[in-house]
Amino acid sequence: VNYFPDGGVARLRVYGRVIKDWTREHDSSANVDLLALENGGVPVAVTNSHYGTPFNLIRFGDAEGMYDGWETARNPNRPPVFERGPDGLLVLPGHESCAFALGHPAASIAQVHIDTSHFKGNCPESARVEAASWTSPPASDPGAKPPSPPDSAWSPLIPRTRLTPHTRHDFPVASTALTGPVTHLRLTIFPDGGVARLRAFGRPALPAPATGTAAAAPAAAATKRKTNADGDSATPAKRR
């Protein structure tokens, strides 16, 4: 920022998307929240954000209040009397959802956290999470919002499950039916309400380390250079 000739500025904002070099910054054996905003996660679709944006779901740290989460408007078509289905969950008139692109494709998802902290009278009755392995078509505008996968691309990750108000729910994930790395997640709530945070812990899909002679050659060359520099294994000088 250059001032002409001087003065002050209150704030500077630069809008874009986080792109991390996971090959340098991550231990491949550790799980990380690949959905987090600071790791490059970004919302790509939402059906309703009347009281709060889905960006709040993937923000750093815990939510400070209901205003710091994703909350939808109430569904006006609720029946006067609720009934339970065969699965024990309420038969509801609809649902709301939001979809995200992960900050980096995941080789696996180990655990998902759905946090309803602060949402006591307006917590969703239940929720489900789906995953997709999908590559978006090239965008003509690099600054355009990333597209969301079509409905046919989504596969169940966590089935519809009852939620408890003002609670962090930890769901272990055994496996997915996807054939490729997970690139997107979609949270669906029934019928509406608010969620404070959504986390998806897994391992980034990273290239396998080089092995064999191709990898051994640089290491051997580096060792030879070091020993020659130290004089431990250098060729002895001829006697005169």
C-alpha cells in the first residue's frame, strides 16, 4: 500500500481462497480439518441462510453465539402434529442444506463434528452428511464462485441422525462408497434451524513419496558430496 503523500487507513481486505502446500506443511499420518476456512474450505451452495451464512460453520475456533453459526428461516409448512417414521425420526415437510469444497481432496475422512452450541430452541431435529468426489469444469472467470456437485455425485457419509441442542456431536466415519478422494461435503438439516460449526477431519490425498533407484540416486549423491567435503572418504592424494 502506497500513501500519497501520507495519512491513515483503517482496514485492508484481500479476498480470495486459501491454497496450502500440503506436501510441506502436513504430517501425512495426522488428521486435519480439511473443511476449515483457514485450510482452504469454502461454501459452494446453500438453500437458505436467512439468519447466518454457511461461512460461519467453517470459521476458526468455537462459535460465540447463535449469530456466529449457520441458521435458516423456519419452514412455514410444519404439520400441526408430528409423526415418527419407521427409523424413529420425525416425518418432516422439508430440509435445508449447504455444500462445501474441501481445502484439499481427502484420501479419507475419519471423523465429522456437528456442533449445535448455543442453538437450544432452534436446533435441527436431525442431520445427515454426504460426500462427493467431483472435479468442477474449468471456470472462465477465476474469481467466480466454485460450482457445487450435481445431486448424482453425492454419496452417504453419515446417515440422517438425531441431534441434541447445544451439543457437539462427534461422528466417526468408517468408509465411503466413493472411488476417488473426497472433494466436497454437504450438510443437510431437518427441517430447519441452526448449527454452530462443522468439522471434517481426515488425511489429505498427497502424492506417494518417490521410491526406488530414482529416489536413492539424489540421496546417494548428497551423501557423496558431504563425505568428500568432510574429507572422510575422499580419494587419497598420491605420494610424490
